[in-house]
Amino acid sequence: MYPHQPLLELIRGRIVESTHFGSIAAVDSNGKLLHSLGDPHTVAFLRSSAKPFQAIPFVEHGGVEHFNFTQRELSISCASHETAQMHLDTVQAMQSKIGISEADLQCGSHLPGDSSKLREVIQNNILPTSNFNNCSGKHTAMLAHAKMRNLPLENYLAIDHPIQQDILAAISEMCGIEKEKIELGVDGCSAPNFALPLFNAALGVARLCDPRFLPEARAAACKRITSAMTAHPEMISNYGEFDCELMKTGEGNIVTKRGAEGFQIIGLMPGLCGENGVGIAFKVTDGDASRMSDQLESSARVRPAVTLEILRQLNALNETQLQSLAKFGPAKQLKNHAGLRTGESRPVFRLA
């Protein structure tokens, strides 16, 4: 039997034209499954949703203090930035503090997601370099961690490198799953990536937001990471992008991080939905590919709307907050290139 359930429908006229399926898990910091849809134990790669966890060992070892990183710089270490000029400037400043160059990064390059920078690149025939990669902040922090500990830089992405082994151990511990049960793969930026059940990913996010039961150094690292992300969400993605705008609206109470191929995590601070922190992880099975508008702005169809519907059902956002995010969903009118309304998209699930 197909374990996943409908998440979002697109309506044209009176017909359901397409349906996106997936599964959801919501878990508190004590490990209790609070709500689910489909199969909450679906195994999926975290992709870029792993980035806050990947930063933990660096912060735990005192890397922020060692290099005098700012909150903005720590935030971009957890980011899938859109390569706005502010992102390029921030990553370059980090590299200057560390004493490395972007030539040391092994993430490859790609075109900017920021529409203004994309126009500049096209109009001036600029060849993107490694810092343009939306994972360049993460890679810069990994190199900083290696340099701080006098470890080799040339193989920092190898899974047997001490930096990557520390990251694997941190994900195992945060998510309550043995290292041997975490499936490994290579991410789009060439770094190791991790597949685990949605339940465990959600548990890790809950503990990230509510680390009071963790060892002191780990708890302090988690607090620094979530504080940096919520203080500077524009570093995590970009102004106007969903992750950034949701964290701005959440005013320090909500952490979120998108991942490729339809993955999303959301963390709720203690007090927002009960006394414990809550972590949410979900997977859209078709990958929820981004689409570019005529203004060269990219957006995902499913994850923002599903995220808002989850938070609406959990009463984690009030009506004013939901209205401020209405351009992302939950329900949206659909229009064609001439501006005519053609239908709507709407969530179709109820959390168990």
C-alpha cells in the first residue's frame, strides 16, 4: 500500500488537476509523536535541512569565538542563501577571518537565486564561482572547523574526515538514531548527506529548539544556532523567501529550513505549542521543484503552503501572522500570464 497521503491539490475549473503527496511527523523534545500524516517513519534525505545540525560540532568546539564570527556569519553557516550581494560579502568576510579563499571550497558553483544578482551575472557575463553556491557558508564553516583543529583541508568532505565524523555523530545524537542506521549519500554541494526517518528528523529539530535535556555544551551550541537563524533569517535564504519571512513573522519562536527534493523542517520553541519544544519534518514525494516567475524569482509550490497549514492546525500562528504570509498560502489563487484567475491550490490534509 502507498503510505503517503495527499498534501496539496491544484484546482482548475471544477477539476482536481494535480495532487502532491507526502508524509509528516510532529514530535516533541521528549520524543513523543504528537501528530502525523501518512508514514511518519518514512526515510528521506534531509538535504539542506541538515545544515543547522552540521553546524553544531563547529559551534560546540568554540569555533564562533575562535574566529570571532558574528551572528550573521553563524546564520549563513546554516544557510541555503540565494547569492544576494550581502551573502557573497558575508561569506568572503568569514574566509578572510579564517585565512582561506573560496578556491578551498569544493562545493562547485551555480547561478544566483537572487533576481537582482542573477540579472547582473547575465548582463555582465559574470562566471559564478564557489562563493555563489548556496552552500558556501556551510562549506566555509566546515573549513574553519578543520583549520581550527589543524586538520587537513584538502579532504574535508570525505566521510572519514574527523569533521564529517563529528557531524554524523551530532546528527545521530540529536535525532536519537544509531549512526549505523543513518543512510549516507552525496549532496548537491558534494558534502555527505543523511537519510533518516521523519520521526527522528523531527525529534532532532525539537531538541535543537528545546535543548534543556542535552549536555551543557551541546545545549549552548543549539541555542546559539537557533538564535542566529532567527536573528538573521535573511542569511538563511533571502528577503522575501519563505524560510526568511516565516522566521521573521515567528519573532524568535519558529525555526525553519528547507531542503531539496521536497524536504522541510520546522522547529517551535517551548511555550508556543505546549511546554516542550516541537519539531516537524515532512517530505513531498514528488520533490516540489521550484518554479521561476517572469520577475526571475523562484518559489516552491508545496512546502510553504503545507508548512503554513501545519502551523495553522497547531495554532502556532495567529490570524495576523497568517495574513502577513498569505502570499505563500495555505490556499492561493492561481493566475495565468495574462493575470486571469485559472484556479486555486489548497492543502487537503488533517493531522492525526
